[in-house]
Amino acid sequence: MKPSLLVLAAGLGSRYGGVKQIDPVGLHGEALLDYSVYDAMVSGYGKVVFIIRPDIEKDFRERLFDRIARNMDAEYVFQTHESLLTQEQIEASAGRTKPWGTVHALLCAKDAIKTPFTVINADDFYGREAYGILGSYLATLDNDSTAHAMVGYLLKNTMSPMGSVSRGVCQVRDGLLEGMRENTKIEFEGDRIVSHLPEGDVYLTGDEWVSMNFFGFTPKAFEYMDGYFDRFIRANAAEPKTEVLLPNCAGEMVNRGAGTIRVFSTTEKWFGMTYKEDRETVRENLALKTNQGIYPERLWER
């Protein structure tokens, strides 16, 4: 069966300063997300599901979704602060404005996913090679398999000169993930790369394999995520900013023996829209790839 693509597009974009998910950067007003979906489609994916916020629905439809839906099976679901919470948890978190994070986002889309699927961030460029690698692997799995996967990137190929980034730093042995921790603030310090962790700064070489949230799961993974989110929300319902992060969940799932994650690799150089200053770099990279014939000048039939 053809795998599905699940797009995390409900973030607030606080560092970017706008709705970067639909910001036009292509030659004809395409968003970065248009290119990601196009890469998935030509790599054999059969469906795309977007996770968005209700407040961007109108602009999302007009500026991106409707043209994609004319070319590929597509739907979207909402992630809100109240999604999946009990009334007691909703009341305890009444002062919160941030979404609950990436595990919560995936669970909001659970009913829309019927096949093994790849997860991506809306604001990251992953490269077509990654979709082909993960899509081919997922097509061999049935829905109850616990043999999940991811594509890892070299940290030095995923840094932004504009400021800090969040990356899941991986421990890999014999092609399988042994552990992973989300590092929420990695940045350049002169010529060095430093990760600011709660227990202190850690310097990195740049050759570490990191997660860019490019995971491949079967629907079976939702069972573990359900329990993970339930434990998280019971402990953190009243926290104003704490988020439940997919790399941490994936690492725990592996550590507890609830599934395996095969790590595929790519040397593709990441670019994305973390900061407003990244926009021109993204435009230049997409224009170059179009000139090289990787993308047609117009991605979609109108």
C-alpha cells in the first residue's frame, strides 16, 4: 500500500514572526510546503494529511491546500489547545496559548491515517532522496508492524546562521536508534556548535546524526503515543509552555522495547524557515533547484 504524508503545520512560528507554513517563496507563489508535498507525491506517496490551527484555515485553503488537493488526495485536521483533553485538563490549562507539541499533533490526526506514514515539519526542506528512501521502506510494512524508521541528517548540514535550532540528537548502533534527546537550543558559538541543555552547555562536533522530525511510523505507533501523551498531560496540564516532543517519545518507545526505529541517512543539506531572515535563502535554493530541473517551474496543474 502507498504510504501517507503527515505534515506538522500547526506551530505558531514565534521566531519567524508570521505564518511561515504558507509564506510564498516559489517562483509562482508556492510555499516551501508545496515542494515537500510534491517530492512525496513523485516518490510514491498516496495521501497527505495536514495538521493546522483553526485560525489559519481560510488562508491555508486559499494559499496552499486547494491547489494541492486538485493534484493529490489531501485533507487537514485541527490541533487546538483543547483537543483530546478532559474537561478537568482544559480547565487546568485555561491560561495556555501554545499548542501541546508534536506528539499531541500526531494524535489529533490519528483517525485520518490509514497506512504507514512519514511525518514532516511544514517549514523544513528535506530533499527528494529522503522521501524515496523512507517511502520505499514504509511500503513494505503492514499497519501492525513495530519496525518504524527515520531519516537522520548530519547536524552540521542542519544549522541556521540566523540563530538557534531544535534537533533530536541520536544514538545509533547497527543501523537502529538506541536513544534520542531533543536539544531545543543548538547554535554556533564562533566556529563551534554548542547545545544549551538544562544541566549545562555541551559542545558538539557537527557530525552527530540528528532527527529533523522525518519519521516513518505505522499506525501501531499511535498506541504508544496515546500512553505517552496521557502521562505527559497528567503531569503538565497546568504548565504554560512545556511541550510533548516527538523525538523524546520516539526515544522512550525504543528504550522500553515497544518498537524499533531503523535509521536511514542522507547527506542532503537542510534549509528551512525558522527565522524571517531565512526566507531569502529558501527562495534562492528553490530557484536554483528549479533551474537545475529538479522541479518544474510550475509544480501543480491549476
